[in-house]
Amino acid sequence: MIVKEQVRTEMSADGAPRETFVINIGPQHPATHGVLRVKMTMDGEYVVRAEPVCGYIHRMQEKMGENRTYAQFLPNTSRIDYLSAMTYTHAFVGAVERAAKLQVPPRAEYIRVITSELNRISSHLVWWGAFLLDLGGFTPLLYAFDDREKILDLLEGITGSRLTYSYYRIGGLCNDVDDTFIKGTRAFVAQMRPRLKMYRGLVTDNIILRKRLIDIGPISKEMCRKYGATGPVIRGSGIPYDVRRVEPYSVYPEFDFIIPTFQEGDSMSRYLVRMEEMAQSLRIIEQALDKLPAGPVMAEKVPRVLKLPAGDYCYAVEAARGRFAVRIVSDNKEIPYRVKLRTPSLSNLSLFEEASAGMLLPDALALMGSLDLVIPDIDR
Amino acid sequence: MEAQEDSAQALKDCAPYVKFAKLDELLALGRANSLWPLTFGLACCAIEMMAAGASRFDLARFGAEVFRPSPRQADLMIVAGTINKKMAAAVKTLYDQMPEPKWVIAMGNCAISGGPFVFPGQYAVIEGVDKLFPVDVYIPGCPPRPEALIEGLLKLEEKLTGKRRWPIVKAE
Amino acid sequence: MSTNGLQPKIDSAQPASPPAAPAVPPKAALTTGQQSTVTSHQTPVTSDQSSVTSQQPTAPNPPSPVPSPQSPIPNPLAHLSLPFHGVDYAAKGYHVEATVAPDQVVLAAELLDKEGLSLDTITGVDWMAEGQMEVVYDYFHPAKALRVVVRTRIPRDKAEIATIQKVFPGANWHERETHDFFGIRFLGHPNLTPFLLPEDADYHPLRKDFAQ
């Protein structure tokens, strides 16, 4: 919906009158990746001020945390950021396990890593397809969804669900993986590498994409730090911050992978970070499959009625969009006292107002697409 | 009398080449075969809607792959996701902006009845899109599979044309 | 490739033509023969394990064993003027914590800003039984494992606290959200309007006495 609200005449810095108008992008818009409304004050084609308005998909996740037991809250975690649902569930069960001092068996940890990395690849594929759609290229979306269907087949075989898995349980997993999954995952890794190479030739090296993304939307290191931006946004600005490396969790220290980081801080850097991350996730999956130990997938003594000792507990993971952290405040009851979800998209979008000032409108949308937002992640 | 027999014979002769039908049925067939959905993905179900439009599940077979961004050009609103109290006014505006004839599919549990976000003391979710405007087809699931969305679309086509033109897939 | 007007950065080198081999090859390709060469418009700074200092032991089997009570918990912020103390990370998930008075939160933000930390999130906890609201500020360091929590308590019926928005502009949205949910007023905030709730919302849902 684009509604012209008002026309104002302002004086610009050099004294010439400048007529600005306000348009709404969203909340229903193909390029906002969800229900986000951006109030843009425009000077012709240039953005004077872009003010995101959120809350159109606020689903009371934190309030539900105070109304559900720890096990009952698990399905909610998948629906906060539905594209990287596994990693979000990982953060929540990790926080509960940390508080309850539960020892998760190694096999469960390795399978968690494998499924989280598969989830990361499928999330980046959706981002890639949708981003190219924003820029006007329709074909990569179909390629991306084709590859994604293969991942979803694998994950559906073990979890039963395609998008919002509730596969992890407090203390481990709900069921073990079978040979079909392991063979299928190896076959997927083998066929995905040439596909990534094809994407590089088809899209990344495309002159139109390069002209649209190089030098567009520069975000400095200082801006990232002041706004708390994480994930590919901060790695595209030259800071190699990845929770898997800086605050290691699960069995990530066992694997050999690099953190792709690019200096320039423009949209192309963020794009390349994600493309490289997909390749690195394939490496992690391969190593995890090679090292997968035998054993149980559920911790031994998980109480049926779980009460955490009073206090607050945190757990952070590297989701596809950035750093996702859960803070549980408990008062020794079955239901938490407070569940705080620190989501990456909120911090990443908060710098949009400052970063997009003075840009052309299509460039501002390219910047927004390169931030990789999922709006229910912001609104919770 | 001869003219009548002639015309009856003429009808028989041209039967392989000319078909006659009621205009209503013809229009209904045309509309059912080319439903143009509005891109109205709100939350998780939107991803399954996109997957239904992608190459594996392929809504294009049923004529419904042309997702229109503008409600003025769409005749089907697939409400995929949770309706919020803040968003409700926008949803109603979009529905009102769609020209007649228009249909609504409520995809996913949230659009049917608020989904997993209904709990005592809830303050933000509208419990079902049929509280705002009438719905033609409900597709349960959280999220429903793309095949379920296609089945919902076929049910809508059955509602439009009066008969179902595609086989029903039974579980083996 | 025409110049794209980039300010030359200290480390990156511009390759002459687009699909050029990268100047820094990625670390140790696996024997499976996969290749992850990056064809990019600038040299990537790929970090390997040694470039990021981590204070955490790389234990293979998480969670790390609970340290014995005798082993000292490190406190990297002991030199600051506010009462920061070290916390057992394996048990709690953060490294350093401080409970400060409400008029010291801006000072805490400035000190942590100088240390190079980044703002993680701001939130509130409604301790209705004690008649207090707790405001919790989370910070993280973008280069090393250092997660800091700053807490403060304010009275529930006069829930006001200064904004740290001038130190960390990212606090703008976090404070609006905390105001939405708890009704805490952040003094000096330029735009304390509803953020996640509807524009005309006059309720604060996460307060413990909220009833629909």
C-alpha cells in the first residue's frame, strides 16, 4: 500500500526550498519480507528519513513465556524466526539445560549441529531468493527453493515438519536420526557444492547485481557496535564476530570452519558473507557426519516437572540472522517468571534509519534486503 | 418445420467444433482456472505459500501463480499468517480494495482461529480472519503443507464451478 | 572493471578484473576436494581460529564441567569504578555482572562503551511482590567472549530511569519496547511512543497485574 500522506515544503541546507512527502512502504508489500511498515520522508527519489514502524505481527511470545511450562514453550521458539527455527529452539533448550545442569549426550549435540547448519543453509537460500526478487530477478528464487526442498525432505524425515520443527527437547532430541538421513545429507552436500558454484556464475558475478550492490548502503564498524548489529551485517563490515567462535556452544569448537568477513561494509559484502557461509556450513555438516558418535540422544534424568532454580540464565547462539540470545528469569516454579528473547533482526533494523538517509529509494530497499530481516523476529 | 429440423441437424453437425454452455458456467470456469492471489504472507505460512508457488509444487499448473502485489488486481486473498489487532485495519482495507468477485482462503491455524497464540489473557491476536470478513476455504495446519494449499485451492475451484475437475489423492 | 569509487581500505587490495583468484585463499581446504574460492570485488578478511581471542576453554563435550568453588572467577572489568564482579559463565551464561543505582546506568553505559562493548538488549522484569521493577542491560563484546549484565531496580509505581540513548543509539528501540511492556519511562528519550503495540495502546502487557 503506498499512500501519499502529506506534502511539506522545507528549506534544505543551502537555502533552496525542498518539497518532501511521506510515503508508506508496507505493511503489505512484496519487498518488506513480512509485515513491516516504513514511513519514508522522500525528497523526490531520495530518502530523507526512513522510520520503520513495527508491531504488525506482534504475537506475544514473551508473554506466552510466562504462561507456558518450559516444555510447552518449545513450539513458540520455532515460530519466532521460522526460517532458522532449529537454532532458536537450540538457544532455548540450551538455556534450560544450562540452568538445570543437564548433560546432553554427545550424539545429540552433533545432530543438533548438523540440523542447525542445514537450517542455516535453507534460511540463507530463502534470503537469497527473496533478495534477488527485491532487486528484480525472479529466477534465483526458483533455484533456491528447489535446493531448499531437498533440505526440507531430509529434515522432514526426522522431525515430521517442514518449517517449524520442534525437534530438540530439553535434554536432547525427540528421536534419533536414521541411515536415510545420513546418506541423504551426504548426497545433499555433494550436490550442493556445484550448485553454489553455479549461483556464483549466474548471480554473484552478474554485472547488474554488482552495480546494484557494490558501495550501496555502507555500514561502518562503529555503527554496528552502537546499534548491536550482529550476524552477516557485522561480518560484512569487517568485524569477525560469530557466536560459534567467540562464545562457543555445543560442539562447535570441534569443527574446522572459517568465519567469512569482508571489509567494505556495503551490501555486496553482506551478500558475499552469506554465500560463503553456506559453503562453510556444508563443511561443518560433513565433519559432523564423519565424527558422529554412537549413543543415546536424550539425557538420562530429565525431570518430568522441570523447575529451574531461582535466578536468571542466558544462552546465545548464532542464528542465520545474527546473535539470538534467550534470558530466562526463574523463581523456582514450573513456568518461567520472564523469558526475554534478544533477536538479531531488531538490532539490525534499528540502524536502518541512520544508514539509509540520503539514499535513492531502490538502494534503500537493497540495503534493507541485505540486512536479511524476518519481521516476526523483530515483533516477537 | 423444415427450418427447425434443419437447425437441429445443423447443431448435430457442428457438435465436434462448437460447444454451447451457460455463460455463468463459462465465467466460473475462467475464474477458477486463473485465480490471481494477493501477496499477503504475514508470517510462517507465507513461506509455505512461496514454496507452493515454487517449482516443486507449482501453483502455475492451476493458473494461480500470478501473485499480484496490488489488491486492485487480485481476486483471491490467501491470508497466510497471524492477524494482529494492529494489522487488522490494514487487512480490512486490503479486502475492501479488492474488486468483486473475490474470495478468501484462510491458510494456517492462525488465520482460522488465532492458532497457537491464543491463551487466556492474550491481547494482540485476532482469533481468526473470519472475524473480519467472510472466508471461503479454511486450510488447517501449522504451517499447512504446500499440497494442502493446493488442495484448498482446488476446493475453492470446486466451489466456483460446482464440480471438482482434479482427482482426489488418497493415502496409500 | 571500472573503479567503483571505493575509499581504499588499509588491508584490502582491488583485483584488476572481476573473476580473479582471491589474494587470500581460504584456510585449509578439506581433502574432500571441495573448493570454496571467493570471487569477490575485494579481498576478504577471512578469520581463522587464531585471530579471535576467546577466553572460553574449547571443551569438546558441553556443557563445561562446573568449576570447583576454589577456582577464581575472572573479572576483566575489575578496573572500572562500578561494582562489576565475575560470574560463573557455565552456570549462568554471562561473564560479568553489576548491580547499580538507577542514576548510574548512563555511567555504566559510557564505561562499557569505552571498553568497546556493544549493546545487546534492554529489558525489564516486574517484581510485583517487592514493589520494584528491575531494568536489565545486556552488553556483549564483538571481539572476545565478554558478556556483561548491568541491573538496576526502580520503584514500581514511579518507574522512571534515564535513557542511555545518547551513548548507544541502538537503545532507542529497546527502551521503547521496555516502555511498551512495562510502562517504564525513560527520561530524555526522544520518541517514547508505542513500538510493538498499537499506536493508541495504553496498557502494559508484561506487568504482572495486567489482566485483559
